[in-house]
Amino acid sequence: MDQGGLLERLEGTHQIPATFQELDARYGIKLHALFHPCLETLTDALTARFDYFGMARRGIVPITHYLEITATGESLALRRPLVQRYTVELFRAAATPAPTPPERPRERLLLDQRVEVEGFRRSGSERDLGFDDGQGPPVKAGSFRVIQVFTRPLAPPGQRQVGEVPEEFRRLRERPFAGSLPSPESLWAEGKDYQGVACENPPEAPRIWGRGNTDINHHVTVTEYLRALENHFVQLLHLAGLPVPQHRMSRLRCIFRRPFFAGDVFCVRGRPLRNGPLTQMHAGIYKRLEDEGFEAQPSIAACLDGVFEEDAPPRP
């Protein structure tokens, strides 16, 4: 909507096919598989309206700070469209925690981007190996939200914050962000009736990121974190003796506090919880220190939600 020469928000619709790599054994969309299709749609929309890459050539890019992905578990028809309805808004938010006086209040300039994803329900059996007559009705497949903070990632420390709206984005109306940005404490707040799951924690074996885990911002790319977190959740459920084939990931929330780079050593820690068929894991990805221990605070803080589905078919 355009008023007085300013764009209130960027919004639109885009379609992509539901391909083999997005769907799991029950034809439900995978959480991590939603990341790149949704982000690419948003990036294409921003590039078409603003000089997105001109800004990048000046060293400014929006870096992912918060991510939330949900999946409904609907069984989707392969190769039929995934319809993405997106909105992008520009906000200024107070940084948390607040600085100690006499420090100046810090602010973050950010893009809050949301995508609702709709697909088409499969009309055939899960044993049809991809074949479908295309007669299924439209259904909600999932949702995506990413908050990206304008940053100079290659600038020296202390010079990376972007305080003024880049000239390329001045046609998008800036507004104050309502409430507070998500924090690790808010992610790790225990839900009502959730209880800890007894399991033997796996050994904290150090792992390392390689160049193949990185992206063009020189950071480890987001999907690498998502897969590491999902796999750790599955491992904890397995160690607790729970039926992993019946478990579906339904929501993932992440806060990206500090990036990892190729050569960084890390570990994943998680605490699983359960409320009947509902599951949850409070987790983090931690960087190793020079003395071989790991940092006390996670570089990536996360909360994953899942559900045990009683009607899940047995493993063939």
C-alpha cells in the first residue's frame, strides 16, 4: 500500500512447485526445507523493488536475527504449487538488554518478513511413490517468519551497526517495533504441563564447520544450524526410548546471536520436554573456547516443537 510516496509494506504472492526435496516420508513439508524457498521469494521481491544488491556492494546486508518456521503436517501433492503469500515491513527496535547509563540507547534497524505457505492435499496414498491426480483441495502447509537486522558484516567490531535507513530502502515506511525482540529466555520459558524427558545425554563430541557449511556472507549458513538442531532432537528422543518414526517436527524458533565461520569448533546441547504427544527441546549451539571448553552462552539459541502422531504408518 502506497501513501504519500511511502510504501507501508511490501506484499505479494509467489508460487513454486512442491518438489521431492521439500517433502518427508508422509509428504509433509520439512521445517528446514521451507527456509530457502521462502527466503529466496522474499529476496527476489526485495530485489525487484529496491536496489538490494547495490546496498550489498556498499557492505550493508540484512543478517538473520530471528527465525520461526511452522509445518502443519498436511500430506501434500508432489509437483503441485506451493503458494507463498508474503509481507515485508521495516521497523526500528530497541536492542536488548538495555545498555547501562551513560551509554547511549542502542537500536536495531530491521526487516520483519512473513510468509504463509499453502499447498494442495494429496489425493492418493503415501505408497503411490509421488504419483497424484491433482484433485486434492488447497490446505495450509506452513508458515515462515524471519527478522533480519541491517548490518555491515565485514566491518571492524564496533562499526557493524546500521543506524540510518539505507537509501535503497527509504521508500519503505519505518515504524517502531511493537514489544521486545525475542530473547533466549523467552524461547526457553517452559510451557504449562511440560515435563523433562529422562534420557542419557549423548557425549559432547566436538564438531567443526567447514567451508562447505558457509554462504557468501562468510558465515555458516542457516540451514546447517537447523539440521544440526533437528538431528540432536531426534537423537535425544531415541536415547529416551521414544518412537522416533512417529515423531514430526512442527515448529522451530531460533535466535542467531553470533555467527559461526569455517574452522569453528562447536557442540549442540538440548533439553527435551514432553506433554502427552507434544514435545519440545530447549537447545543451543555453542562455540568452543581456546582452552577446549565451550562458551557459557550459545551462539544460536533455539526451541523446537514436535508431536507424536499415533496414525503414523509403520516403517516398511
